[in-house]
Amino acid sequence: MSEEQQPQNPGATPLPAGAQQPFGIPEPDPRDVRRSRTLRASGILAVVLGLSALVLPTRFVVESPGPAFNTIGEVEGTRLLSISGEKTYPTSGTLDMTTVYVQGGGQKRLPFLSVLEGWVSPHQDVIPEELVIPRGTTSEETSEQNTVAMDDSQQLSTAAALTELQIPFRQSLTVAGFATDQNSQQVEVGDVLLGINGKPIVGMPDLRAALKAAGDKPSELEIERKGKKQTVTVTTTAGAEGQRQIGIYLGNTFKFPLTVKFGLENVGGPSAGMMFALGIMDKLTPGAMTGGKDFAGTGTIAVDGTVGPIGGIAQKLVGARDAGAEYFLAPADNCSDVIGRVPSGLDVIKVETLQEARTTVEGIAGGKDPASFPSCG
């Protein structure tokens, strides 16, 4: 359209020759232009900050189902349990120990987007980092601690299995470290505790009872250091619950009449204790404990067979069901954690001791209704 053909706009200011402003649109107010630019910049900044927040590291870890390992079976051609020095018997079915993948924490913090995915997933849990990795502890240190915990649980599982089967062995308490400097000059790391105030020490109950009886008086502690016996005098302080304390971390050492080798690597923590103990018992007794059925479970174990609670049980239930288990042995103290989270087709039975776990497995293997045993959820 030629310039002569344009309609007239009586309210507009005539343009100089060559001006390019479109016909009929007034020139914008400079203040509006500045406001528009500011709003656009703010919007872009908000988007950038929002996207950045999705990739920034967080102080959360995400737990998800891990693999299950048959304690009476093999992993990549290696037996999880190998026993020598005692007659063993064939087994069948499964006695799976269960695991949890833990992502994040320490030097491997997860971005918010990964944490958000964990919150949304029904099979994952998001928990604060410090509940898994205490502040000031590196990921490597936590891994080392988990490895030590697994080694300890393997020794305890052997001791618990032999206790249940009434096979004698020797147990000793040793000095593992110091909680305070109270008796650090009297004993050394590696000392074996033999007796106290004239009475032998077999386990922690013996030591606790003797310290309680002595009250605030010093005690005569008989130890073995580098193969030589000697007696030292230790003092005690009152604990929060009235018990007497000597400020020493103690560990267990055992001398078994047989050798158990564990063929599992890259798995840490103490939670496989009960299932290892059941696997050892199954191999040392005639007949298949499981009757060919598929069991899984979790729980720490003590020398006397006490089963303790663990973390990540909801994820372990999923991992067990994915592996084909039909029955799951859960520590009684974890029952409240599984309510509403039991996978379809999995019976969860609560146990407090190794003896109860054994009775449950043998009972179901013999045809008893799983519902006849105490249930978790």
C-alpha cells in the first residue's frame, strides 16, 4: 500500500520522512519498556535458579531394594558358606539374606532431582544423611565400618549357630578401644579378659554382673597380654542407667571347632547375621531345613541367638519378593516399619530369636500354615 493510500490518524504525531514505526501503533512509553525488560530478566533468573536447585547436592540419601543372596547357595560360582572340620549335609530351597542400595551421602551427595524421585517412588525411602553417615565421617570411613560390621556378624552368626546346635566353642572378650582415658593405662588394645574379682569372664553378662556387685569399688581384672597372664586394677563410673562402666570398648573373639568361610564380597553391615546363622545350621544338620521352599529374611544376631532390628526393611521386602521368596523372617522390633508396605504374595513372620526363626522355617517346610506363626503386618 502506498503512503498516499494510508488512512489518516488524526491523534498521531506526523512521522519524519523515512521513519519505520508501523502504522497505527503509538510509540511505547520508555518506562514500560524498562519494566518489561526487568520482568523478563527476573523470569529468566527464576528459571535458572529453579533448574540449578534441581542439580544442587543435598544432605539426603535414598534407600532402594538391593539383591538377595542365598546363604546356602552360590554367587557367580562361589559358595556363600563353606564349612570344613565338621560333617555337612545337602541343602535345598533358599535362605536369602537381603540388601539395600544406599545412594548419596558424604562425598557422593545426590542432587535434589534424584531425591525427588526417591520421595515419589513407593519402593524407595529418603532419609537424612546424618542417620547413615555421621557428620565428620567420610564415605570411605563409613564403608570400612560396614565391612568390619559384616565381619563381626559372620563371626557372631557362627557362634549363634553353634550355640543353638549345642556345639561347644571358646569365646573371649578383648579390648577393642577406649571410650575414655579412665583405664587406658591399665589395659591395652588386644588384651583378653579372663576373669574379674576371682570369677571367670565368659561373656558380657559375666562382666556386667561383677562390676555391678563391686559398685564404686575398684575391680581386679585378670587379662592375657601377648600370651602372658597378669592382673590389673580398674576403676568404674556410674552410667546413665546406673550400670558400672570401665570406659573400654570390647570385642568378641572366638575359637571354633570348625571353620566357616564366607564367600560374599562388596556387602557390608551386620544385618545378615540371622540368615547366615540359619544357613550354617542347615548345612550342619541332616535334611533340608527349608523343605525346598524359598525363605528370605534379615536381622542382626547375638551369641545367645537374640535377633536385632535393622534399617531398610521395606526395601528388603521388595528385594526378597523380586528374588522369588514366599516367606520373610523379620525382627520383631521392625514390625512397625512394614505396615502397609508388604509386597503381595509375601508372608512376613516376626521372630525374636534364632530358635524362633529355625522353628518357623522347619514348621512351614513341614506343611504348617504360615498364618499359624506370629505375623508382621
